[in-house]
Amino acid sequence: MKAIRTVLAPVDFSATSSVALEYATDMARRCEASLHLLHVVTDADVSPGTEAFWGFSEDDVQQKWVTEATAQLAALCPPDEQPPLQVVRAVEIGTPFVGIVRYARTHDIDLIVMGTHGRGAVQQLLLGSVAEQVVRQAPCPVLTVRNPNHTVEIPDDAGGLGL
């Protein structure tokens, strides 16, 4: 088994992301690995009419989101709580799963630990899942963590899956 030297925790500041961060932090400590915290600001969130409607340019809005995400990342794993962890923080702009996979490749990440969000079957079919896309395309193993407080609705016709 390959030694784990770098652990990536993609963070979207949700409750599920916080649960996954706890796992990532523990894994990094146990393996004496560096912990990378990454937030991807979605460029699609800025609509073309932003400037006309609100008076802000798309670049201004995006920079505001990057600044806010940087501040939120700085509050995670504060220096007094992180020893002996080496924590690296990064904010990128783009499509979340693409940014996560690209970061993992660029930084030679050994393990990605990320939360999953329980979407309904229709949403899952139409939108896909960031975690699912990362699992399919990541250059390393991916540990997905579900929020224990979220319940999953299983259809009555689960097809004999024993669920």
C-alpha cells in the first residue's frame, strides 16, 4: 500500500463538509501527512446580468467570493489546533469537481476525503454529484463521508436490494 503523505479535504462549508474535514484531519494526523484544504468558487454562480442588475461586475463578485472563502478557510484548523499538522489552504475558481481533480493531480495528493450530499434520485440523475465525479476521475483513492444526520429515502421498489 502506498504511504499517505498528502490528504486533500475539499470544503464547501456545509455541515457534511465539516464532518468530512474531521475524518481528513484525523487521517492526516495518523499518517503524519500534510492536510490540504481546498474550496472551489463556482464561476457559473455569477450570471451575465450581475453588473446591469446589481451594479457589480462579475469580476468584483467573484473576487468577493474568493476573499470570503479565503477567510473561512483560515478559520478552519487554526494554528493552535493543528500541530503537528502542516495545513495548506487554497481557493480556486471553476467547476468544483474539475478543480478538485486538477488540484489533486497538480499537488500529488495521495488521498481525497470529501463529503457527499444526499440528493434525491431525480436531482442526482439531472445534476450528478461532485463526489461521484471526483471518485470517477481522481488520480488517487477517495474516501466519501456522509453526514450522519441526513437520512436517505429509499423507494419501496428498491428492486430486492434488501434495503
